[in-house]
Amino acid sequence: MVKKKHSRRKYSSRRKHTISKKKNNIGQKKLDDNILLFLYQEKVAQDLNTIVKQLAPSGYDRKHIHGTILELQRNRLLRKTAKNTYSLSPDSNVFDGRVEANERGFGFITDITSLIGKKLVSEDAFIPRSQMHGVLHGSRVAFLLKKPKHKKKPEAIILGLLSRKPREITGQYFKEGKKH
């Protein structure tokens, strides 16, 4: 007979490892977005030291940033030039555009442009409610374009805010019970 307690311990330790991996992936996603946004805004290739100086105040160390850059290279979002600098790959699908927000929480990106000479998208990109992150109507954002699988419109993953259009917001504020 095989003891079940032993197998449970192994499963338990694997499960804990999987949970901690998921937490790391959330932080990793944020670092990926920060690197892509920084290189998109700079418009020219940057060396590793410059990227580290920009992102170090966010709490990331050099080794972590360099590992993420290598991963972005493997995924063909970044390319390394002959002078050991990094820039967005032509295959990166990073664009910027103006947000048209919907009152139901989702939005669309119109007036799509690219700084790396990539062919412009002919149709608007859909922003799901989970990706809006408080972006307001008329704001200009940098985003990563995901190719549609079964949906009609391509989907956008917002990397960051480039400029905020509305300076003032007018509306009505209602207080219902103890909640605002």
C-alpha cells in the first residue's frame, strides 16, 4: 500500500508554489507594461542603464528588469540593436489613440497612430471594462493590440495614459444610504 499522506504533502507544496507564481505574474505584467510604455514614449532605442534608471523608483531591480526585457525579446515585442540598445519591434503592435468611453464601462480607441512606422489599424479597437482603469473619454493612451479570435473588433490592452483630455468633469453626485 502507498501512504496517501506523503502524496498530499507533495500536492500541497505544489499548490503553494502555483499560488506564489500567480502573484509574480501580476507584478510581471505591470513591469512589461511599464517597459513597453517607456520605450514607446521615448521613440528611440534606449540602453539597459537608462531603462533601469527610469523603472528603479517603481521598486524593480536591475536583474528583474533585464530578465523581463529578455522575455519581451523572446515574445518579439522588443528588439536589441547592434549598439546594445532596446526598441520596440515592428511586430510589437503598440499604438496610441483617443478613447471613446461608453457609459456602461467599456470603450473604443479611435484615431489610432503608431510611432514605429507600423501599418495603422483600419478599425477601432475595443477596450473591455476590465482594461479601462479609470481612463476618461477623450484621453490619449498607449495600448497593445490583441488580434481578434472570434470577436469582430481587435481588443486593446492599455499600457498607460499619454494625455488626459477633459480637465473638468460635470455631473451629478448621488448619495444612497451609507454608500457614495
